[in-house]
Amino acid sequence: MSEEILVRRCESLSEFERCIELQREIWGEADLEVEPVTMFVVAAHVGGQVLGAFAAGRMIGYTLAVPGIRNGAPYLHSHMTGVLAGYRDRGVGRQLKLFQREEAVGRGIRLIEWTFDPLEPRNAHFNLNRLGAICRRYVPNLYGVTTSPLHLGLPTDRLVVEWRLDSARVLAALAGQLPEPADAPAAISVPAELDQWRQTNSPELARVQARIREEFQGWFQRGYAAVGIRASASGPHYLLAPWSDF
């Protein structure tokens, strides 16, 4: 496919309704777990973001973010970003994030947060290595056990991403100048068999989840942050290092 992808703000009720259609198709959750169109309307009217990615005039991905306050300063919590399966691995997610950053910075917002499943190393690579974000909070079973087949009946453990939009680290990452992940003081391993276990919904997934939950929480309590992820023959490794804002 060679269609040009356009990212812009969504403003009409029909576009918000299209986000709901995409949500159902991407996550496959039961009705009670689908964000209603009113959530998109409210987000668009109270300082949040509803952004759409369009190909040939048709929305094929979106981002929903809501405003919040962190340490006395405004920030955005990017609640959902989804792209239709046929348009993944084409840079659509990156385009959505870059537009999201530009729009936020234009309003004086310097922080965007979101969450992702630590058992999804590809998402970790995108968030940490490509965007220059960090993680230093781990929330067990944040959304409860959902009906989405993507979650495989596991607790929805999540790492919280901090994307500090004008930091030197983020600017280097967006310019393609963030160094490749190297050795770090601490690492958390993810087995190479993870994708195979996911396809068979193996009980090993729950055991891995419990292990890395304990390891992340332990390192975060000691003042470390996840700053990258690196591939290896034995499986991906999260890289952690001491981190301070001061």
C-alpha cells in the first residue's frame, strides 16, 4: 500500500463515532469495556486530544488523550492509540505521536504519559528507543481482567511511560541520534519464547508476568528507570539505570 497518511485533530461527531468502530475492531472487547463516544466528545472539549490518522480520506488509526495535573503542572494522559492491522508497521503510530507532541508543545504542555504491557517488547522498543521516553512506575492489573482477546485473560499489568517532550533525550531520539541501548546497571529479561507462548496462551505467560512485575517494582523502588530495551539471542532485555529529575 502506498497511500499517503494524514494526521489531524478529529472534530465532528461522525469522526468520534469512527473512533469507536476502530476501537471495536482493534481490541475486540465487550460493549461495557468500549469507551463511549461521549468520552471522545468530552476529551476534545476540555483540553484533551482526539487525533485521527487518515488514508484516502478514511480513518485508519486514532489517539485519545485526556488532560491532567502532575506535580502542579498540566500534562496529557494518552489513554488509547490504535491502528488497523493492515496499516501497522508503516509508521502510522509514530506519525500520531509526533503530531500529538507538536500539538501539546504548542499549548505549553511538556509531558505526555501513557501505559503499555511490559510483555510487549515491540511497544517497549517504540516507546523507549524510538521516542526517548522512560518508565519508572509499574501498575499491576490497572484495568482489571478484560474480555479483549489481546489480553489473554491475564491481569492488565502496565508500565507507565513518561514522555518529556522537550528533554534532551527525547529531542535526540526524534532526530535519530539517541545511542543504541548499551549495557546498563540493571536488566530485566523477557524470554525469546514469549510470542510462541502468547499464540498458545501458555501458563508460562502468567509466570513471566509475575517475575517481571516483582523485578520492575524492586528496581523502581530503588530509584531506577527503564531507559531502553535491547534484543538478544535469549530474548529482549529491558535496561534500567538510576534516574532523577534533579
